[in-house]
Amino acid sequence: NLNLCEDESLTPHAVFLGLGSTPADRASAYREWLQAAISEDDLHAIRAHIRQERALGSLRFQRMVEKTLNRPVALRARGRPRRIEDARADQSPTCDVDSNG
């Protein structure tokens, strides 16, 4: 799409055609877009999803993937899940007993 060579089998996408009024303008705008950096937040999300082999996309997309593959797609916290006994102990109420009883 940088107009470096002609290929009759390729049809330019409407979004690409909207980048400029001439082939040179479109190629220049596309080249600038390719050279732009990815934001730190996007890069962090991409890496986290790759590390956990999870689907990255909109909530609708993630639900579709989860249903289709029958596997979870949401990112999970690091480490092993806590044991049920440990979780209950953390939730038990504490009693403050003063010396007057």
C-alpha cells in the first residue's frame, strides 16, 4: 500500500483511499501511521494478553471467543488461586474485647 509496486490483484480499502487525494499523499499518510509508536497502555495490554494467551479485544469480541472456544479469555491475577480456607480466614470478623469485658 505504499505504492512501491503495482499489483492488479490488490484492491485498495476505502479507509486507505481516504488517507489522501493522490497515491503519493496516501502513501505518505500510511507511512506516517506505520512509523507511529504504540501507546504504553496498548503495549502493556498486548503483552499481558500474549503472556496469558488470552484474547485481546472488545468485551463483545471476548465473549464471542470465550463462548466459541469454551475457555476463559479474561486476564487473571498473578500467582495461584488462594485456598478456600485462607479466603475464609481473611473474611472472618475480628472481635475487639476490651479489658472491661
